[in-house]
Amino acid sequence: MKLSADQIQKLYTFTQQHYVEYYDLQTELVDHLANSIEEQCTENPKRTFEEALQMEFKKFGIFGFMDVVEQRQKAMNKKYNKLVWQHFKAFFRLPQIIGTLVSIFLVFQLLKSITISHEVAEILTFMILISFWVGLIRMNSKRKKTAKIEGKKWLLKDIIYGYSSMAGMSYLPFQLFLQFENHSNLIMLFFMSFFMVSMVIIEYIIFFIIPSKATEYLKQTYPEYDLVS
């Protein structure tokens, strides 16, 4: 038995009703459900489409598709973080490493020349964090507008445009400064300089580099992206 186009559409609606909002994950689940329903109906022609669907859905357990969604979110976040790390490492290779080292040196010299270097470092870090959250808010707004226009949501695209696990990095600086609050030696100054420059690099990667390559990454992840976007 082969499912009709209307039945396939019903499967998409079914996944939406069970809190699967991302088109890529809907498609994966619809393919799985469709194949299983076709097998059931072939083995037992008297079984209706609805009966086969409910039987297959029960196999997902009491939480339905939630476990599948959670696993996919973890996988896509891991993929995104790997992209960030790959771009970050590039700033410590030639020729980018020259600019990176110069930036670290300049920040180090600035902190070294100021008596209250620790307070200045905290202010600079706070400013970087403010720009980070402003950037996330702007990207999140753009993400929502794009989703309304396109009518479909893609998990990796949501992560790229503001729904990122990298947001957790914003809490790290405060923990680090609490640990080193009473230190002002050169090693600590260098560490703070390196950390602040690294934060700026990560922001640049998150807000400019990866979004500029978003279509490329989405096509690599979702072969059907070009056809339905």
C-alpha cells in the first residue's frame, strides 16, 4: 500500500499537533511513520490509516515525539558548536593569527598601563557581553520574521540565528573574574586579555561569519532545503 498525498499531509499535521515545529524533523518523522504505516497496511489490509498511525505513535512512548526532538536539538547544537570552534581555530592560524596576537598584545598593554586594571577589564568584558546579548536579540528578531515569511522552521537555522547554546558563554566571564578578583599579576592580565579578545572573536563568528555561510551549511545538512525554502 502506498500512502496518498493527502495522507502524507495528514502526517505532517499530526507531527505539528504533537509539538514538532521544525520542518526538517517533521519530514524525518513523516518518512518513518509513512513507511511503518505502509508496512502495517500491507500485512493487514483491513487496518485503516488512522489505526496504523495510532499504533505506530504508541511506540514512541508516553512522551511522544519529545525524546526525538530533544535528541535532534542536542545533535544540531553539537554541530553548530563544532562550526564555531572550527572558525575560532582559524583565528590562531596564519594569516589570522597575526591580527589575533596583535589584538591580545594591545589589550594587555592597555591593562598593564592602568592602575585599576581589574576594574577596567570588568568594564570592557561587561561591554562585550552587552553587545553579545544585543546581537542575539537582533538575530532572534530576524529569525522570527524569516520564519513567518518562509512558513517553515529549520532547527539548524534557528540555532544559527539566535537560538544558540553558545549563549551560555555569557555567564563564564563573571565566574572567572570572581576566581581572580584579588590578582593583578602579569599572567592574570595576559589571561584576561586573551579571554576578552577570544570573546570578541566568538561574537564575530556567531553574528557575521556563520550567518554569512548559513545557506551553505543548511544545504549541506538538509538536501531538500533548496527545494522547499
